[in-house]
Amino acid sequence: MGKIKHTFIKRGARRIYEQSPGEFSTDFNKNKEAIKTKDVVESKSIRNKMAGYMIKIIKNKQF
């Protein structure tokens, strides 16, 4: 259990990615810092989950 992300994390990550797709890559730490500079999320755990979900979005766009 625990593999399914909450809807607000998915929506938030997609919204942030659509606003500036050039800032994000498949590197978790870079995504985490990019989300941190946007001041969208206050919670550390939610920011990390969004950064991880960004990787999935980017990998799916490549194929």
C-alpha cells in the first residue's frame, strides 16, 4: 500500500509543470528546489511527493 498519489498532488504537479516545463528534469533534487522557489507548497512532504511525481510526468512525456 501507499503507491497511489493523492489527487491534489497530481493536479498540483501537472499545473506547475505546465507553467514552466523547462525548469524540471528527471533529477529529484532539482525538481524539489524548483518547486521550493515557486512557493506553491508549504509542506516538505507534499513538496517531495510533487517532485517525485514530476519525474513520472516527464518520463511519460518522453515516450
